[in-house]
Amino acid sequence: MKKLYTLLTAIALGAIPQKVLAAAHVLVIPEDNPLGPGPTVGQLITNTVNILAFVSGVVCVIAIMIGGIMYTTSAGDATRLKTAKDTILYALIGMAVSISAFAIASFVNAQLTAP
């Protein structure tokens, strides 16, 4: 028990902030970006929306494929057949929502970034 107490005390004392003896440096921010001109906010939004639309499209296609496999392997079982149909239906609904969200986000971004 004493070893545990000693270990916990050492950890607690090590966690206490200690005085740092370091020279103060002045932070100089360069006026020019050394990496070159970066993307604008509109470009970042466009890239993000495009990536999310691609990912959601891939997920929807995979869900439709899984639903199709479930449908073909249901072997006439009514509950498995209903589950497969629901999977395909929900994947199609998700794809429709994803396409709508992409269209709305693209329209809003175009209106906000228009000169």
C-alpha cells in the first residue's frame, strides 16, 4: 500500500506545472504565405461538399448491393424478404436526400461566393 501511495504522489507531483526557465521569443508572423496562395472559403466548402457527396453516394450504392444480396439469399422467407426490400428502399431514400443536400449546398455556396 505504501508503494502505491508513493507512486501516486510521484505522479501527482509530476503533474504539477513547474517553473520553466526558457528565454522569451518574439513570434514573427510573415506577411506572405510561404506555401503559396491558399484556397478560399468557397473553395473549401465546395471541396467538402463534393467529398461528402461522394462518400454518401458510395455508402448508398453499397447499401443497395447489400440489400440485393439479402433479397437473392432470402430463399422465400417473408421476414428476410421484407428486410431486404426495406434496406433497398432506405438506401434509395438516403441517396435522394444526399442528392438534394448536395444540390442545396451547391446552390447556396454559388450564391454566397458570387461576385
